[in-house]
Amino acid sequence: MNTLNTDIPRSVLLYCRGGFEKECAAEILERTGELGVSGYVKAKPDSGFVAFIPHATEAVSLHDRGLRLKDLIFARQLVFALGPFTELPVADRTQPLLQAARHLGDRFSEAFLETADTNGAKSLAVFLRKFAAPFDRAFKDSGLLGSPSDPRLHLFFLSSIAAYVGISIPGNSCPWLMGIPRLKFPRGAPSRSTLKLEEAFLTFLDDPKESLSPGMTAVDLGAAPGGWTFQLVKHHIKVTAVDNGKLEPALLDTGLVEHLRMDAFRYRPPKPVDWLVCDVVEQPARIAALIGEWTALGLCRRAIFNLKLPMNKRYEEVKRCREIIEARLGRTLNDYSLAFKQLYHDRAEITGYISRHIR
Ligand code: SAM
């Protein structure tokens, strides 16, 4: 990292949902502030990413200081980058990009060619498809390809002649290209929202096999038409589905689902369950209070829940919801892990996960 031209800014790139740059920027400023690192952000509305530029330190040192992707709600990916490199030579973009990569390390586990996840950037897909094969060949020939424990190389294209070149760190990054899981809509699923819970399982669970095992019990609040229940049933979990709306009949035929037509805020299980999932469309603070209560009373061991964000002051609202849950857990808070993420399948909403540690 020492031969780097010092006029090149060193940025922390955060990929996010288009339209959420302001929240992503507020969050990275707050986190880096807590880590004692000052800097500024570039966050163009609807660009699908935010760049944080530290004033006095190398971006990658933020990893050593404890900046973690899992602690960021609005960021899908965390990349320590050089650039942007503009006016890449059309005749050979590969060599300058690989040269920049050499400033970041001498071995990479793989190379991701990426753009922001926005409609504007979609037009770059054709270019990237053509560029991928020659780049891959050059990357393999360069001797830069290492092992899975090495950092991943990211070429984040802003246009066909401008890109950031960065790395993400194993264990502190998202394994998916552009931070997006490629999930297939499962045959027979009653709603697209099923993918939200599937992505939440992939995002939050370190031990999916143990966390989702046959014979477990679950409550699905706001279950209709049944996309989330479908995911639980896929793991042979017994579900009490609470919703006044109609549930997909095939779910009831599995023998694993009981449908209760009642108010999600009034229902309490006769005995504690392994899982609570909640996708009720309501004010986020009200959902947070409900989750806090179920958790504090020990009615569920784990919960995944969606918070539908308001139009304004969205980041403030997220913080308020976290505080509501934390306040409800009070002195027992350390017995729990609490995390939030705006998933790819989330729209103007975020997903929360809380679990009680096993003692
Ligand atoms: N997760 C579901 C799926 O995957 O198919 C979609 C849930 S949908 C976004 C929200 C559901 O919450 C609606 O079916 C609605 O009837 C239900 N709902 C809203 N308020 C409710 C309440 N107070 N009690 C029970 N259900 C409620």
C-alpha cells in the first residue's frame, strides 16, 4: 500500500438501495465517529452507493479499528477503495485496473466486476458482460489470484471508463456480487415476500441448520397470504399463522400450519415458541414494542421482523425502534444479539433479527 499516489482518495464504499444514500451516509458518519475517525461522505441521491473519505487515515484501517458490515443497516457491501479512476483507455482498461489492484494487495480470492444497483447503472450490464471474459483471463495471468482467505477484489464501474478499485475483507463483507443474493422464486410460494425471509435467514443465521430444524415451533404474525410461513414449512417447522386475511390453502394441507384469524397485537402463544416472525404493516415503533415484549417475556427464542419505514426521518425512526427494544430488555440486553439490515428484497423497510444466547 505504500507506493500509492497520495492524490488518489482512499474511500470506504458502501453499496446501498437507491434512494437510501442519505441514511447510509448518516450511519457511516455516526459509526466512524464512534471509532474516532473523522471524514466526509459523498452520497449522490439515487446513486446506489456512498463513499466515506477519512481525513487522516487510510480507509482500510477502519477495518482494523472495528468497522463491521454487520453493524451497518443500510450498507449491502463494504469496500475499501482507490479511485475513482476516470478516463480508462478504451483500448485496454484491464492493465490500469490491475495496476491499481496491485496497490491494494498481491493476492485476491476472486474479482467482482460490479456497478451500483440502480436503473441508470443497468445500462452498463452489456459492457460488463463483454468486459468480463478478457478481464478474467488477464486477472488469472497476472498472478493475483490467491486463495479464499485473501481479500476479494472489486471493480466498481461508474461508467464504461470510470471505476473504483477496491477490496473487501473475508468475514467483514457480503459474499454476493453487488451485495445481492440471487434467489430463485420458489415454486408454489404464495407471495414474493417469501424471498425476504429467505434472505433474512441467509443474512442473519450463522448456523441455519441448527436454527431452523424440523419439529421447531413458530408464530407468523401478519402471515397472509403465507410467503413467510412457506419458508418455515420448508424447514418442517410447525407454524401458527396469525392474520385476518386468507392463507394459501396448500399451506394448510401440509398439516404443519394452523391459521388463526385474529389481531397480531393481541395474540400470545400458549407456550414459548422457537421462532417469531412478523411482517405486519404497522407503525415501526409499534412493531418494535411488540417484538420487545415477546422477547422480554421469553415467548420466543428468536425473532425476525420487518419495520416499514416512514417517508421522512427514516434513520431516526430506526434508531428509535432499536431503543424501544433495548429499553424493554433492560438489564438482560446482554443476553441477546440484535441486528438490523436493509435486505435486497426489502423496499422502504428494514429487517430486524433478535436472538437469545444459549447459556
Ligand atoms: N409475510 C406475508 C407473506 O409473505 O405472504 C405478507 C404479509 S403482508 C405484507 C402484511 C399482512 O399483515 C397482511 O396480510 C395483513 O392482513 C396483516 N395485518 C395487518 N395488520 C394486522 C393485525 N393487526 N393483525 C394481524 N394481521 C395484520
